[in-house]
Amino acid sequence: MSSSRPLSFLAVAGEASGDRHGSEVLARLGQLEPQASFFGLGMDCMIHQGLELSGDPAVLGVVGLSEAVSGLRRAHELLRR
């Protein structure tokens, strides 16, 4: 899976089990592609695997349709960074 330029991966987890599973994915990708970089939203486990935080995942936490719709602006702002 080696390439001429380092790969960069977006990873997003907003809760603890996603963070744990995501960290396993990042660890495996790091083994396959040691020069890879990771950015996005996560917590301690993913940060430990090298995730560079693009923002606070708690900002995107919503419950229900109306909160999800109102949260789209925050999500869009994070993606534009």
C-alpha cells in the first residue's frame, strides 16, 4: 500500500466506543502505512494513535432531528477548517 506521497486520513468518532474502534483502525493503518497522518474528531484513544484534532467532537453532539438540523452549521464550519 506504499505510495509516493504520504496518505492522510479523516477519522471521526463522537463517543467512547467509536473512539476505541477508531483507534484500532488508526493503529492498523499506521502499521500498513507508517508515513500516514490522521486528522479529524476523536478522543483519547484516537489521539494516542496520532489523530490530529480538527475540533472538539462534543460540539457536534446532538439528540433528535431539530438539534441535528441546527448542528449542521457547526459541522460545516469544522469541515471548512
